[in-house]
Amino acid sequence: MKVLENALEGTEIEPSTYVNILQSQLSDSFIALLYFNAISDYSRNSEDEFEFRNRLDKYEFF
């Protein structure tokens, strides 16, 4: 998702379109794995923020 944001910066294309396509291609078990990764304490970045979870929430991934 971060790659999509960077690649589509300055264009009229919404990254959420591609995030929805990505989500539709993932299996239910992989989406469950992403969910547990996002809520895990191991997913915090160096500033102790949940960057990955915030991106998932931004694009309403779940």
C-alpha cells in the first residue's frame, strides 16, 4: 500500500482502487494473517506507532 501511495502520487488515480484489487486477490487465510499482524505488538514502528494498521484502516481493508 505504501508503494501504491508513492507510485500514484501526483496522479488522479486513487490508491484505494488498487488496494481493493489487491484485497480481492488474497485468500481468506492470508487476510486473517494480515489482520493478526496488524494488531500485534510486533507491528509497531520505531516511533511506537501502528503504521501498518493505520494504512489498513485508511483504505478500509478489513
